[in-house]
Amino acid sequence: MARLPIRLFPDPVLRVRCAEVSVFDADLEQLVADMTETMHAAPGIGLAAPQVGIEQRVALVDLSVGKEPEDLHVLINPRIVESDGSGVEPEGCLSIPDFTEKVSRPTHLRLEFQDLQGTTQELEADDWLARAICHELDHLDGVLFVDHLRGLRREKAKRALRKMLKEAR
Ligand code: NI
């Protein structure tokens, strides 16, 4: 396994609409193993493939950050089939360090995805798990949590992003 460098805003790979995974092979397994190590080391509760520069629909969520093996969700080609409720809680992102802001997300989701073997699976998620899944799935479409902010929260985010832009130059 290897830790991968995490891409930071304004890296353009964070704005790509990622491609469906069609080959379920040893390379995919390796990518997921490396992403898992990278997420746990960060530490983070979620990581999407574009955040390590890979434009494929692969996302990980692990609210236990490696403490509970059954909490690790490997979501390949994930698709939300049902969502309801809404809750507002603070969110952050490994690609936008040192910035958190409250975001509205559904509080319940039903999800379809494929596992490492390519088998279709279903998952129901509530509250923080639902929130983390929404955040990671957004990444697969080039959407960042700051894109959901409005009003004063959006102004705060803009300032933080402008600072990152300057530092990246
Ligand atoms: Ni993120």
C-alpha cells in the first residue's frame, strides 16, 4: 500500500466529472487500498478518487477513520436512488484544508453502488453517514461542498478559496 498525495483546491482535477468504472481488476483493488491508507492517514472520514488525481467513480467513507473495519464503505459507481429529510451541520474537505462551514444535506439516503467484484449492492444511510456519502459523491461530479453555500457562508468560503488560490500561485 502507498499513501497518495491529496490534491488541493484549485487543482482542476477536482472539477472533473469522473468516468464510470468498467474494469474490476487488481489495479482497482490497489487504488482502493491506497486511497484507504491515504484517507486514514490524513485523517479523514471520506475520500474520492479525483482527490488523488484519478478521474474514476470511486469513493470511500469511513466514519470510524479505520477503527471499525465494518464502517469502511467502498462505493464504486455509486448512485443515490432515494433521499429525504434535510439537516444543516458543519463540513470540511481534505482538498480545502482549514475551512469548515455548515451545509444542508439530506438526512436519509438509499444508495446503489458496485463493490470491488463489480456486484451491485444497496446501502441505507442516515445522518452523518448520509452527509459524508453526499459529500464524496459530489466529488465524483466535480462539485465541492463550498458550492452549496449561499449568502454570508458563501462569502466566507470565497475568502478562504481566494487565499488558497494566492498560495497556489
Ligand atoms: Ni471533500
